[in-house]
Amino acid sequence: MVAPPEYEEKAHESDGGSLGDKEKALQLDSPVDADATNVGLHEFALAMRSGLRVSPEESRRIRRKIDVWILPMLCLCQGLSILDKTALNFANLYGMKAALHLSGDQFNWFASSAYSCRYLVGNYPDSRLLQRFPTGKVLSITTLIWATIVITTPACTNFAGTVVNRLLLGMFEAIVTPGMTLLTGIWYTQSEVPFRSLIWYSFNGWAGIFGDLVAFGIGRIEHPQIALWKYIFLILGGMSVCLSIALWFLFPDSPVDARFFTAEEKILAVKRVAESKVGVKNTEFKIYQIRQAVADPKTWLLFVASIAAQIPNGIVSNFSTIVIKGMGFSTSQTTLLDAVSSAFQIASLLSAGWVCMHFKNMRVITMATGNITCIIAAACLTYLPAEQKWNRLVAFWFTSFQSVGFSLSLVMISNNVGGFTKRTFTTAVTFVGYCVGNIIGPHFLIDSEAPTYPTGTTAMFIGYIIKTIAHILLGVYMWKSNVKKDRIHGKITSYEDQLKGEEAGMRDLTEFENPYHRYVCRRTIAHVRYSDPLCQICFVRAEAVLYMYLFERMFHVVHENLLL
């Protein structure tokens, strides 16, 4: 919402009365012109009829419940899916490649390419299942299937069997990250989505640390009954089975079906999410929204950025242990040093999410900051001499900032794309780019170039640059669209306008159809926590100085070593 700060404050004043004051108006048998496909529209209509406005205290109470019941399951889904995907990274340390008699190209193929090919195929159908059927049941069933596939991986004895195994795994795990993107927007408000999205996405890093510790512990087994690499798949697969059981019983479809909410809290939960003007969920497939997404420049900018982002990710996520070990570290050292990469990823994601939560419309700038950090780190990794292994290792750790740009591009979809079919399709296209990049990336690691892999690090460098340009263009496009809407329809200046925008979103209109929708992209400080303007200015300037100092020092390192 692009209304001035004074309007934002007025919007929270509860002059319409609380639910307790409007009991008669909120009876669920009130006539509402809603349909079954628009999830939450009934509750939203009741809130409108009663004049309900969600107070900050009520919003915080609802958010805390969601954080307790929903966020942990989003985090576990993301973390375990990444662990299962990257288990090959750890298994390769303990002889999986040699045990299956694989060449370097064959391992590269099924480590990322085979998985990503099937991920590409399963991506949209899986998201469509989440749209059409109850979320918890769909997540539970797909998690159980992929857990079974992981457990059966040790039974593979050759290249062909392993490729089939990874193809099936990618097909069913394709539901996770795109699905988490859609679900975050169903449960959280526009201002809460960035930080919560980056919390569950940070479990890529937590999972990496956990996986490194598991691999380290497996390496200490003195008399193994089976090959060490097989333990990894059995342990991780068993954990995913346990998660599938929890999802079946605990994960609701939407705030309307949440058993941990009272009847009143369900209405409050829907109303606060409706304020983003992109709705909650619609179960009907709408072909015109697909056509609109195909014609939307945002879709293709996100697609290009995703490809460029995942070429480096295809290298870092699946081959980090190979790259670090190639710098001159032992196997045990590698498992622990790789965990530091995950710590960098966690820190960067949580910091970026905090900035986006406390300062309105900082998405594009934060994305660019993460991308520029990666550009500098990849340059250091490429041009530093091989004997400077510790300097190159630190540069490699900083490439973990790559997750900031990609995860915030998913936030852009949750916050800025209206119409659930369009949002689902845009997410799917973004993850097609994700798959393409992950398929391409590993093939830049050439065995003959070990241990420095200059082709791979150069590909990372170029990918980060392209991603940065695409994200900047995305921000410019959305800013110009906001200016155009303000010129044609006028600015959002009243609470009545806000309500009209919320209702349009709840009726599943896209952002193109909703004249009251505005993109979240510009650098405007929100009155969220720092109400003192001087405090806001000082914080932003301090942050800018910190980033400038970081970039200057890293450029200095690159410059010095290029002159050697």
C-alpha cells in the first residue's frame, strides 16, 4: 500500500468496533455474496459488514499463533527437502561416486541435472494440487513419497538406477519451495511476508549445518555395517517420514480451517491478510490469468533472474564440499568449513528479512545488495591465487549471500501478484528458471580444472551480474507501474479505497484488474517501529556506510591480487 504514513496509522484505529462489540453482526449465518472457490471471502464480508478493523494488538496475537503452529512446519519442510536434495553432496565425501563407478560428468548429471529436470516437470502440477486440495494433506502425501524415495537411494547400484531415483525425487520435492512461497502469502500480512519467507528459506542454511554435522558424525563410525554414504540417505529419509505424519494431522488448508483459531480469530486472520489486496486463496483454475501472466514483464524478469541465480547455486549447493576440499583441506575439515557457508547464508537471509520488515519497500535495494556482495565474492574466488586458500575460502563463504536475491524475488510474487492462478503460474515460471539454472550450473565444473575450477567461478560471476540487472529492471518496472496507476486512478487516500482494494483481492482479481493495488518496491521508510524520523535517517545512513565499506574492502582485495 502506498498511502502516506498518517493514513497507515488511521487505518489501524478501531472506530468500526471490535468483534466483541459486533457479535450480532458477525453471526456466521449472515447473508454473504461469496462463493466456495474464494477461500476466506465469507469471513472478509462479515468483517466488512461489521466495520471491523484489526488493531495492532490483535494482529500481533494472530501472528504469534501462526508463528507457533505454521512457521515451524514451513521451516521443516524447506529444510528437509534441501537436505534430501543435497544429500549427494555429503555422500560424495564418503565414496558414493566411486561405489557406483561414476565419471565426473555422470555424477554432475544426476547430482543436479536429473533432479532439476523432474523438478521442472513436477513444479506446476504440484502447485496446482496445493491450489485445488487441502494443503496439509497434499504436503503430507508428497513428503511421504519423497521420503520413501530417499530411503531407497542406497539400493541403487549404477548410474541408470540413480538417475531414475533422482528424477522421481525431484518430481515430488518440487512442491516445497514454490508451495512455501504461496502458503506464506496465505497466512501472513504484506509487511510480515519478507521476514517469515526468509526465516523458512534460511533453513537451507540450517539444513546445511545439520547435514554437515550428520556427515561429520557418520565419518566417526568405527565399524560400519554398510557403506558410510548409505547412512546419510537412511537417516534423512526417516526424518522426512516423521514430518509427513505431522503435516497430515497439524497443517490446515488456510486460516479459515485452522483449529488453533477461535471463530473470531479466523475472521481477524483473514481480514489482516486481505489488506495486501491480493486475496487469500482461490481454488478455481482461471485460464485468463495464465494469459495475463505470460504477457506480464515481471514474469520474464523473474524467470531470467532465476536462471542467472541458479547457475551459481547449481555449483555451490551440490559441489561446495568438492570446491572446499580442492582448496587443500581434509575431508573432516571440509565438512566443518562447509557449515560456515550455511551460517553465512542464515545471517544474510535473516538480516535481509529484518530490513524488509522494518523498512517499507526495501525489497529491490536489499536484493541488489545481496547480489553485489556475490559479484565481488565471485571475483575474489576467480582471481585470487590458488595458494591463498583461506582468502578464497572466505570469498566462497560470501557467495552464500546469493540466497537473498532469489528468496526476495519469491517475496515479490507473494506481495505483488494478485489472482491465485496467476500467482501460482508466476511462481511456476520462476522455478522453471530455477531448474534450468541448476541443470546448467554443474556443467561449468570441469574435472580437468580442479582444484580452482576457473570456468565454474567465472560462470558464477557472470550469473550474479545478470541477476542483479534483472532485479533492478524489475524494480524500475514496478515503480513506473505505480506512477502510472496513480496518474490514471489517483492515489489511495481513504480507508474506503483501501477496503475496495481488499475486496477486489479477495474476489481473486489480479493486480492488473485491481485499480487499488500498488506494488511494494520503492525505498520509503515505513512507520513500523522507528517512529522518530531522525532515528530512521540515521539507521539507513549507517546501513549504507556499512555496505559501502564492505564493498570497498572487497574491491581492494580483488584489485591488489589482479596486480600480482
